[in-house]
Amino acid sequence: MNMKRTSRPTTLEELDTLFAKVFSKECREHGLAFQPNPTDIIITPFAKCGTTWLQQIAHGLRTRGNMDFEEISNVTPWIEVALDLGIDLDASQVAEPRVFKSHLSWRDVPKGGRYIVAFRAPSDAFISLYRFFEDFFFEPGKIDLDTLFRWRNPPAEMGERGYWHHLASWWEQRNNPDVLILCYEDMRADLPETVRRIASFMDIALDDELFARVVRQASRQFMLEHKDQFGEAPFRRLMSQRMGLPFDGNAYKVTSGVREDPKYKLTAAHEQELDNIWQAQIASRFGLESYEDLRHEIRAQ
């Protein structure tokens, strides 16, 4: 049902109301019931941790860099919203292996396929999430970073769909041969090696031409030049129709980098709270004292 909204939410209460209706129960249950093929690749980082980037790399590898798509999720479907978008998850795709997008934890993700997950430092993931929400899910300047921080990082209850649960669930699968775990920061530091690792995991033979093309097309410069193909157009249309959100919001997944505006900076108190949550949720369970310790363990594998 359309909410007859003339603008995006301006308060946390309005944002809560909106989010309660973004993903229908029927749509989510339909996605969770999906049965992937053993060769299917499911790209499933937490939100704002490299999902679109991995979709572009995987799709480029299997198609030799074909860019003939309106938006990347049209050719690598989002499992959780496929039903509402009219996408048949069981259908053939433009190339093999089939590739899907998700943000699900290991507990919830449909089992039977192969999985690529990227982790990202919690502070950077949150800032990226805030920037994405602004001008898409809420009006710019109406909900500040601290307010959204308290909404997404409640100190008492992390929830079973949050960043921390997602990270812990996939870290437990780090020795699963059907799971490839990467770090966003290492993808940025060495994109060519990232492409090699993903190609090997997908059982795709790399020749010099394919390798060079995929690395070039997964660069920030190339993706910025083609940003309309990474802007969630199908999802934005759905939100516009269902919620009355303006379609012209900025939902581009590729940005030029860190903004210097202070409103996009976490305070020392925020950083300390994130560290406290890390100690309670991650360090106490896995002995990883910091995100950098986790990165080190992944690089050592």
C-alpha cells in the first residue's frame, strides 16, 4: 500500500515505520525457501561491505565483462526481495555459474550453494550505511549520524540480523571450503589479487584478457563512470511504488570516497562504543581483539 508520502522520513519514528514495511514477510520467506544449485554463487556481505563490488567482479568473470544490464541486481538477483521484484530465482541466468546477492547471515542464507562474504571495519560500514540512507530513506539533514548510530547499534541487544551477528556467523564458517571470506580493505589494497581469488573460487580460468578486463571494470573509476548501473533502480522503483518514496533519491552504491564533512565522522565516544561491542560480541567468542586481528587471520589463510 502506498503511504501517500510527499517526502522521505524526517524522524527516527517515521524511519522505523518505513522499515517495518520495506521487506514483506511473504517476500522474505520466499527468499529463505530458495534452494540453490551446488554451483550457484551467493554474494552475501552485510550491507555496505562490498556487495555491489563483488557482484560486478563475479558477473564480469562469468561473462567476460559483459555490461549489458540496466542495474547489476537485474543479472545477479537479490534473494530477499526477488518475489516483490517479480524475479524467478529458479530461472536460468545470462551465464554460468548463477550469481545471487544477499545480506543474510549463515544461519538464514539458503544452503546448498557456494558463498562469498566480505567483512568491513564496523566504523566504516556504519558511515557508509548512513551516507546511503541519507537522501534515499530519509531527508538529508533531518536525522543526524549519532541518532542513526543509536538506532543501528543499540548497546543492549545486537539482534540476529545485525552486523555483529552476521560477522560472527560467517567467521564460524571460515574453514568451510564452500565459503570465501574477504575483507573490504584488502580488496581495495590489492584488487588484482582479489579478482584472482574470486576466479579461483568460482572455478573460472583466467586468461590475460579476461583478467585485465575484470580488474579494469571493477575499478572505482570505471564503476563511477557507470554509476547508473549500480544504483538500485529496481529496488528504488519498488520503494517508490510501495512507500511513496521519491524515486530521484541518491542510491548510488559507488562513491568517490570519504567525505571530509564532520557530519560523516564518528566521535571518540562512538569508536569506543563500537570497540566495547566488538569485545563483547567478537573478542569474547573468538579471541580476536580487534578488526585488524580478523584481517590478519583472513590474510594468513
